[in-house]
Amino acid sequence: MPAAEPDVGGGVTGSAARTAAARTAAGGTGGVGAGGVGVVGQRLRVPKMAELVSADLRQRIVRGELVEGQALPTEALLVEQYGVSRPTLREALRILEAESLIMVRRGAGGGARVQTPSPQVAARYAGLVLEHRGTTVADVWEARLYLEPPVAGLLARRRTRADLSLLRAALERHGADPAETVRLHNDFHALVVRLAGNETLELLIGMLREIVDRATWSAVESDLGTPVQADTERATIRAHHALVDLLEERDAAGAQALWRRHLRAGAAYLDGGGRNAAALDLLA
């Protein structure tokens, strides 16, 4: 844990930085020093104390030492523990707040509370990067079609009786009001991916699904209660039931093929009027 406030332009590692700077000055940048030996050192950037404090807290959050919703110690206590000034501590907290790792309430009774890393936050930033690049909805669908169907096959090979029970319980909740049904269908897709047991694929597919859902919700909402939406709803329920049957039979190839057809049908339904060809617009 950092223990001292840095000098202006120096920092707690100031001597090391000065040594590195002296070596650079003696040998030049990328040149040859005495005896013809190439210079291996380079000028180092000394981290600000606020960055060191935020890094320490970030590490504690990611490692689970600080848990979701937990209140951080008071400002006065953190200042004492880290040996920094109040402005430095506040800058560190602003860094973590910008990363959505804490939520800060100002005023009387306020303070900072921990927020663990969230797939929704990751999806939001990924969506902004893709939107900046002019990525289309169809491009995101294509990535999802490469990743998600094989996960259904993976689950067919790995599934347990408990997994099948969870999936069938989810199916029983289908058929509520139209808006709720859309959410339940998305939850079913998320459950299939989660039960497959690969954390990396769960994060990546979840991000893609979140981006697609945000980009297409207005189209889905406008169709709620229409005959087209009702037909799509019935086809979706049939596909979900068929998938669970294939999972029970451990038919990996069949499950993968079915899930690919199901996702393609979903993409085609949402492409009415060529909407998938449009660039992402997540800020509207």
C-alpha cells in the first residue's frame, strides 16, 4: 500500500526515476554508451500517487477483498491509511468511479460503495468502440452467429440433470406478456451459455447479445402484440423446447445446428426494412 505523498515532479520512486533519467542522459536515447554497449534504459514515467491508490483499491475489488455494495472507509480514514492528501484521495476515487468500480454519493450520509466489474459496463464500452468504427448491426450478429451456436453443442456434451431442470424451469416461464416474454427469451439464451461452463465465451457472447438487444429494442418494441411478433414468439418457443430435447439426448451436432438456425431466424426477423445494415446507434 502506498505510504507517502509524492514530491512535485518526483514521487515515491523519484530516486529510481532520477537514476533512469541520468542513464538516458549519459547514453542518449537508443544510442551507444561507453565501450560500445547499447543503452538499455529509457526514461520512465513516475505514476501519480492517485494512480497508485486507485490501483491498490482496484486490485482489492477485482480479487474480491472488497465485495459488491461494501462501503469504503471514510475519507479521513483512507487519507490516514494511504498517507495521502484529501485531493489525492478524491482523484483516486474519481478514477475508480469513472471505471464503474465504485459509486460515490456526495453530501451528508454519502460515501463510496464498491461495484464489482460488470459485463454490462464492458458491453457499453465495447458498443461505443464499435459505434465509433461505424460497425453495423449485421456485423455484430455475424460475430454472435460464430460464437453462440457451438456453445449449444458444448452444453450438449457437458450438461447435467440439474442443467436440464434449470432449462425446463425457464421454459415454463415463457408465455407471459409480450415485453416480458422478450426478456425471458434473452434470459434463456444467457442461461444456455452460462451452463456450458466457459467464462470467456459467456462474457463475449453476453456483450454481443447486450449490444444487439440495445440496437434493436425499438424495432422489437414496435412489433409487440402484432401477428408477426406472435408468429415469431411461437417459433421461438418451439426452438427453445427442441434445444432442451437435443441437450437431453446429448446430440451436440443437432443442438449446434438448431441454435444456428434459430439465431439466423432472429437476425432475419430484426432485419425488417434492412435495419441490420444500419450502423450501430447506441447513443440515441
